[in-house]
Amino acid sequence: MSSKLYRKLFLYCVSIIVLSSLLIGIVTYSRSSAELDRQLDRHMSQTVQNALIHTDMYIKSYDRTMITLLTNRELKKFVDLQNPADNYEYYHISSTIKEMVFRPQMDRGPDLLTMYILSYDGNAVYSFSSDVAEPVFSAEEKSAQLADLRRLTKDESGLMIDTASIIPGRGGSVVRMTRQIKGLSSTAEKGVLAMEVRSQELSTLWQGIDLGEQGYFYIADADGHVVYQPESLLGDASSPAQDPMLTARIMDAGEDSFRYTAADGEERVFMARMSPYSGWRLVASIPLEEWRKPIANIRTTVWGIGLVSLLAACLLAYRFVRSITQPIQTIIRGMRQTEQGRWTPLELPKRDDELTEMMQRYNLMVTRLSELIERVYESELQQQKIIIARQRAEFQALQLQINPHFMYNTLETIVCYAEVRGSSEITEMVSSLAYMMRYSLLTSLEEITVANELNHVLSYMTIMKHRHELEFDLRVEVPPELLLYSMVRLTLQPLIENAFQHAFPDGIDESSWITISAGLSDDIFWVSVTDNGAGLSADRQREILDRLSHIHDGDAAMAESSLAASEDAWGIGGIGGIGLLNVHRRIQLVFGERYGLRLSSEGEGTGTTVMMMMPSPRSA
């Protein structure tokens, strides 16, 4: 049994610890993970936005340069030249543009790859970076370049950006910015001004922005084509430029982050922001594993601490359960020895708690039980002596029952003499007295029928008639179907006798009467005795009911002797020890404390009703 208790307690403790740890760990991890996801998402959004602002500022710086050049007189004069132009004038203006306009700008912006202007009449001026071999373009190539630029800037008056280049092999690795330019002679556009910037220079703008070890930026134009990407992705199968599905996801995602599995199987997080200035989308990409690394660290930390705490808690639970079950096992072993008759006190542990106190109480109980058993052996011997003495007393009591039989025979002899002498009164009185004596001395019947009690009352009334020489008005209003109901023997006649003694203190006359009634009320069978005598005041009724209630106290004999010894104004003690208290007690002893006598009177001079309350046979 102790091992079962040990297992139960240990399982309960471990279950509580595990459930608490799991609940705390799961809730902590879930909330921390969700909050960290939100923080990372906000951080990445701010990072991309800052990078986009830097990129726009970079483009705007070149756009301001181009806007300044659009008002340059030499450039306006150049686009007004006819084709074919005067060789001297053409040479002079183009040389001025190269040396005085384009070259200073390229010196100030080392990331500029080329600057050029093409008029709609077919004239062109080019300026290239020092690290680029200057190509020579044929008339057809210039015409194709002009057609491409005019198509790009068609119906547009602002800055146009693309990734094409006039330098062979540079397409996709430059950022070309283009604007239309007007001449001096009219307000119509007469040519196109363009400059190309190395796209790799954009990476210098984002050097201070942390995207982790494997994170990167790339730029896509309004159609989703990659304008710029890191050199490490060039030629890679997982490059965004090689994945049209990724491009479609970026175009549909808006400003929300999303996860995407690249061609190499790596899952990454992407977030894009579109520039309202250039129409480009700046896209940031971080590996999902690196993105969730802080969350993974939290998870590892939570579960690690949880496991260590669980092991420590299980060890503490084991020691706690053992501290409870070991004393219980000791007590069980002591009880087994007690069952075998060995009253051995337990050895107490060196601690002070409830279990130690329980063992102390057990030792005290064992000591007292051993003493009580010795007393029981002695009391059994005394009990045997008492039983023998009681049997002798009962035998003597049986012998004493012979005397009432002698009384019955004597009364029967008097009846015979009275009949011989012709005295019917004596015969009737003696016969009634003999019946009452025989009825009162019955010992085998405690419950008897209402009819038998009424016969006993009629015998009593016969004696009272001759005693007072008056035919008393006794009314019996008991339904026939109730005559065979059971009631306690010798309870009705004392109530009639009590009424004679106390209800009519001035004696009875022809107007005096007593009514015996019976009935059923719910589960109560009641028999009442009502007189038209002196009645009782409200104070006297409360006093009598209070005295009757003393029968429920612990010392009923004391209550009975106190009541019988007092000057009773309404027969509580009764005559010969048989009064209301006696009747009340006997009804409760037979049927229970719920039942007994109930007494009521409307006041002095209005008579009194005493009602015996007994259980109905239907409720028994």
C-alpha cells in the first residue's frame, strides 16, 4: 500500500511539475517568438526603407546633375545642329562638351561609366571613363541608339532609368539615366541626354546596413527585371534574375514579407519596397534560418533550462515523497506488530513535523491500548459476576409476578360474593378494577390497538362513575377505521385521569365533558383528549411545554424527578408517577423524538386539548 501511495504522490508531483513547465515554456516561447517575429519584421522593414532612401538620394544626386546640364548652352546648341553639320562648328561644340561639360562631371563622379548626348538629327557626343576602351560607333549604331533612347523617353518629360548600355557587354551591370533636352531655337525636345553609372557602386550605399552573413539587396525595375544584384549571385541558379516565380511573388507581395524556397532548396525571407521616385523595387533577402536564429536561441534556452529545472524538480519531488511515505511505512509496520499482539512503540525520527507528531500519537495510543486491554480483562471478570447477579434478580422478579395472580383470584372471589348478594355496583367496580390491573401489568405488549386503550378507559370511567355517583359525559369520536391503529399502552387513561384531577378543580357536574378524538394528518396519527375545564394561560402553556422539552436533555431522570417534585398545577408529574411526562417519554421511546405530546388551550376557562402524536401506519 505504501508503494502505491509513493507512486501516486510521485506521479502527481511530477505531473504538476511537467505540466507547469510545459505550460510556462510553451507560452513563453510562443509569445517571445511572436513578438520577436514582429520586431524582426519591423527591423527589416526599416532597413529596406532606409536602403531605399539612400538609393533614391543616390539617383537624385545624378538627376540633379542632369537637370543642371539640360540648361547648358553648349548642349542646347549641339542638339540644334543640322546633320550634316559644319565640320568646324560640330568639332568645336563637341570638343567643348567633352572637355568643359562631361569631363568635370566624370571627374567628380568616379562611378560614372559614360555620358553622352544624341540629337534627333543624328549627331552624338560620347565621354567614357578612363578604364573603358572608347568604342567607335557607326552611323547605323548611332541611329539604333537614338531609336532606343527615343522609345525609352517617348511621351515622357522626366527622368527615365533602365539598365541598358551603349558599351558592348555592359548591359545589366549599369544604371542608365536618360532625359530629353531642348534646343535654343525652340521649346521642342531636340535630343536625349544620358549617363551610365556602374550598378555595383550601389552596394557601397548599403555597407552600413546589416542583413546578416547571408543577406543581400537587389533592385528590380517596374517590370520585375533585375537592375542590380550582388556579384556573388551572378551566374547562380538561385539568382533572382533566374527565377520568374520569385519575381511574380515580389510583384504581388506589396510591402509584406514572405518566405520563398529558392532553386537551391534554401528557404529565405524576402521584403520589397518600391521607390516612388524611380519606380524601382529594392528587395532585401535573408535566409530563414538566419532570420529565426534569435528565436531558435530562445527555444534552445527555454527547453534547456526547462529540462534542467525538471530534473531538479523531480529530484526534489522524490525526496519530498520519500519524506512522507517513509514515516507512513514505519507506522504500517508498527500496526502489523500490533495486530500480532506486540505493543511496541515506534522509533521517532529526528525532525519535528506533523508525521512525527502522528508517530508520537501512535506510541501514546499503543501505550494506552495496552493499559486498556489489561483493564478489559479485569472488567470481563467483573462483568461475569454482574451477569450472574442480574440473572438472580430477574429470577426473583419472575417469582414476584405470582402475587398479582393472587390479587386477581381474590378480586374474582369478591365478584362472586357480590353477585350472590345481588350487588351489581360492587360486581361492576371490582370487574373493572380487575381488568385494569390485568391490563396494566402486561409486560409483553408495549404497542396496542386504540380499541384496547378505549376498553381500558371505559373500565376506568366505570369506577369513576360509582366513585362520584355521577354518569360522566365521555364522548368518543374515533372513526371505526382507526380503532385497529397501534398506540402505546397505558397512555390514554392517564390523560383522562389528568383531566379529572386538574381540569375540574371544583369538582365535576352535569355540564362537564371530555372528548376523545383521533385522526390522520399527513404522516401523523393523532389521538386527542379535550375537556371543557379550567384551561391554561399562555404563560402556563409555555412553562409546561418547556418542562416537557427537558426530556431531550442528557439527564432525563433529573428532569423527571424535578418535575414530579414541584407543585404541579396541571399534572405534569402525575399521580403514582404516571403523568404527562411519563406518557410523553414512553411515546418518544417507542416512536422517536419527533413524536410525543402536544398541548394547547385558548386561555383560562376555555378548556384544554392534549394531543398524542404518533406515526401513521402508512408512513411507518
